[in-house]
Amino acid sequence: MADTSTLITCTEFADQGAIVRVTSHKLHEHESALLIAEMKAYLDASDRNLIAADFEQVEFISSAALGAMVTMNTELAKRGGRLVMLNLSDDAMQVIKLTKLDKLIPIAKDLNGAQKTLLK
């Protein structure tokens, strides 16, 4: 039986913006690959390129999931867009700061901050 679970829900804002809420509580390697596929499919279908990735429901983020965000950041840059991550757990923030991922992808504390960063 095929896995048809959806890992994201999307809400659009402004002309090119979207909030992509990650609905999985844990992002291991398998979920990270699905996350990339679902986000790319959404980008292709919606033509949105300013993405706020909301991790509020996520309790665990693997290194593969952080790699997925780098992949999505690169994909969005190719499309002339940007990615902001928000609502990350304290553990995820520690890893992000250690790896200096926050120097590549902006981190926002909340949705309002993410939207302001994207719409600059």
C-alpha cells in the first residue's frame, strides 16, 4: 500500500508568499525526502517563491531534514525566491546555530517576522 500522507499544509499570502506548515512531529530521513518532494510539487503547482517554513508541530528534526531545507533554499533561489524557517524547537535551533545554517537561511521567531523578512 502506497504512503499518501501529506507532510505539509500551505496558506498563501501576498503575491508570491506562502506559509508551509510541516505537520509531521518527527522529520527523519524518510520524511525529509517526502518533504522535499511535496514542497517542490507545491512550488510547481502554485508558482510561489517566498516560503515561510513553519516547524511549530515538529518535535524532532534530523540532519537530513536540515539538508532538505538547504535543498529547498537552493531551489527557491533558482526561482528568484527566498526561504525563512520559523517556530523551531530549542534543540533544532542549537543544531542550526552549530552548523551555521542560520547564516544561509533566515530564522524568524514567529509568522509576522517571517512575512516581514520575505516581503523586504
